[in-house]
Amino acid sequence: MPNVIQQIVEGQDAAARLGTLADAHVYPRSIHPLEESALFLVQRNGRRLLALLSGQPDSRGLALEMRELEHDGQTLWLGLGKLSHDNAARVRALLPTTAPTRVGLRTAAGLGDRLGLATPGHIRAMRHTTEVVPVLAQQSIREMERTGRSPQEVLDDATWGVLQEGWRQPWGADADHLMTAHDIDACLAAGFVMYTLDPRAHVDNAAETDDIATLRAKYEALPWERLDSTAEATYAAYVGQTWYLDVSHRLAMSDTGLLRAACKYGTALAHIRELYEHLRDAAGDRPWELEISVDETDTPTRPEEHLYIALELRRLGVEWVSLAPRYIGRFEKGVDYIGDLQTFEEDWRWHVAIARALGPYKLSLHSGSDKFSIYPIAARHAGDLVHLKTAGTSYLEALRAVARIDPPLFREILTFAATHYETERRSYHVSGELAHLPDPDTLPDAQLEQQLDHFDTRQVLHVTFGVVLNATDSDGRPLFRERLYDLLSGHEETHYAMLEKHLARHVTPFEA
Ligand SMILES: [Zn+2]
């Protein structure tokens, strides 16, 4: 690095010095020395821009407008450019820490960012722990459809947040709840690294309550060819067998146990295997890793069903780093665990025993936000083998910032959300009731922020993010989207501070 650039970008006042040169606010942690130059992010007129200060006119392959400037009698070049996809891709190539990597078996926390503005706050939360790897890009196809964002935008927004906050540790990117080969291709093209396969459309929930004759008939009719097995061979491999998982967990498979497991999940496993092979072939030599999730099914995954899933997937050649069974109790959106903690603990210990004996692989906790009462239990028994997933809770923190900064806008959003709750709740696990909501119009400003600590209000706001973001007025103009983005961009520090505080509470229980 030429001496003059070094003098500018090193030391405490670097952001101020660069800010004067660039005539913009410089994010202090975003300054990354890059050979003969420095790369950083600025904000000007409410917009973030990518900036490069260099002793050369060369923009390093970035789309930047370069202009010459004099500093202490020397000629320097300052480039400014948009946070475009091309620039994000080039930044990832220039600064490898801004690209996602595999997380493997390390404890992970998925920090879904529906608005694309939360990553800096998430990173600040992650600085409260040294042992949890953040998954900073994490979005399901359903969430992307509802927020109107593409896999590429989700990944690029995470990269900009990483650059802005100067995060130099590994981070992951999870293409969540993928159901088709088409979903996989879209996320591969965007550069995701972790793939969460969700075969829920092929899970037979009725098997939970089917009588034995129905189970036998369904069992015979399973797609045995796609499972590389026969009804007889699978039966013989399981029924009457006992697995000694650890000193306190011994699992014996009964006739009904196998029939129910196979009927419930057999077709889903054939589907997973096909998606897995598609991913493996399509990914080529790009890095990737896999999670299997059956969490969004109607009934809990029994221990013998988890065992069946893991053994069968292994037999079919599928490799994964984490698995999300459907645990006992209720994992509702945006609120704490609902259920008996001792029952959860017993159930969790079974799943841990299986994941250790047959992997090891991590247990994934979906709808994992705000489940404060179970984090210590999960950490105590699973140790490092946990992948926690959160998403909507960060959107709620954005709304907490709105409640503090712009009370009338918050009232409007809450009123709108309430009118759409009954429709939107259908695709989510929530039990919040509109009748328990206060009237937004009579709530004093000082009490609005507390609404974000209220069970029913949280769920009403949580499940309506899509309709809120996509709402338009009678002329087709966005009702809330722009105001929300403008407000959060104009009050970044408030937004980040709320995210930091709330998400730090999620990750610190998993410190060893
Ligand atoms: Zn999930």
C-alpha cells in the first residue's frame, strides 16, 4: 500500500479522513485494505455506495466512477459505485471473507433477514459469542416470494452487510426449505452454500393415525424401486432389531413402529434422495452442504422415525450436516416454546442420541427464534451439534424501531396487519388472537414499543410481513415498503442496536 493511503486508512480517524475525501459518511468497520488501495462503504443522501481509494486509476474490476483528487500534494483516485450484483460478486472475489463458506459441524445460527437491512445488526449480535458461526443469508423460497427478493439479492445483501461491519470470520448462506430441483438451481446460481431440503409435500401425515391394515397396505405400495429396496428387505432390516444409541438410549423397532415410520416418510426419502443427487451433480466442484428438514409436518417425529430416516438416507448415499425433525411441543412463530419443558428435554435427548450415534450431525431448530426457555436444554445435551434458525424475529425488531421512531407509521402497519391476520395465519403455526390486540389508535406512543413484547401482537405482525411489504394504495403505489426502508436506512444505528440486543440473547446460550 502506498504510504499516503496507509496513512489515511489506518488508525482511529480513518473513517473521518476518508469521509472528508469521499464527501460522505464512511462506515468505520467497512475499511478493508486491498493491496495498493482500500475498499469501503459509504452512505450519501441516505444511500449506501461502494468506495475505493487508490493510488491508481484502475477500479480493480469494480463498476465504479473513478475521479482524481489531490491529497497532501499526491494524486489519488476515488471510485464510487452502486451496491449492484456485479459489484457484490467482484467484492466476493477480491475479499474472500465477504463470501459464504461451509459451516460443517460447528454450531450455527441462521439469521434470516427478510428486509435485506439486518445483517450489520446480526453481526453485532454475533460478536457476543466466539463459538457460533452465523448463517447470514438464510431465506426460504416462500419468504423470497413474499418479500419480492431473489436468491441473488438475499446473498448480495448479506455480502454488503459483511463488508459494512468488517466481519472477517466464516459465515454461511442457507437456501432454506427447498422443495424442487428448480429451487436448487436458482440458489446454486446465486452462490448459496447450504441447501435445506424439505420433502413435506411427500410426507404422509395420515400415517400417524391410520389403523394397522391401512398402514400395511400403504407400506406395500411405497415406491420401493426409488428406495432401492423391497418391502420385505426393509422390514427384515428393522423389525425386531435394537439399536444401542448410548448408555441411556436403547431403541427397539416394533412392527407398527416401522410401518408408521415408512408410510409417513418413505416417499419423502425417495424425493430427498433425488433432490440430493440433483444438487450433487449440479453443484460440480462448488462447495455445498446439506440439511434435511421435516419440521413443517403435522405430527412430531418419533425417535424410531428419526432413526429410520437417518438409516435410510445413509443407505441411499445421502450425506448431510444437519437434520430438523419435528420436535414435541409447539414451535410457534416469534414466541417462546409452548409445551412441557421436561417432555421436550426427554424428546430432545432421544434426537441427540440418534444424531450422535448415526452421524454425528447437527440437530436443527427451525422456528427457533424466541425459544429462550429451551436454549439451555438444547445446549446442555447437544453441545456443539445445534443449528438454530431465526428469521421473522428480526423483522419484528425492525418494527420495534418503527414503533420508537415513527409511531403513526407503526399504528398504520399494525392496523393493516390485523385486518390481514386471519388469512395470513393459515400457512403458519400461530395461535395469537386478534381479540387480544389493543386498539392501536388509543395506545399512547410510549406504549407502542412494548407491543413487540406482546404474544398476540408479535404473531399478528410476524405472519403479515408479506402483505405489509406488498401492500399498495388505490394508485398502485407501495403503502409501506418505501417508508419502512427509508425509515430504517435513516435510523440504522437504532435498528442495529435492537437487532444486536435481541439476537445476542439467542446465540449466547450456545457458548460452551
Ligand atoms: Zn423450517
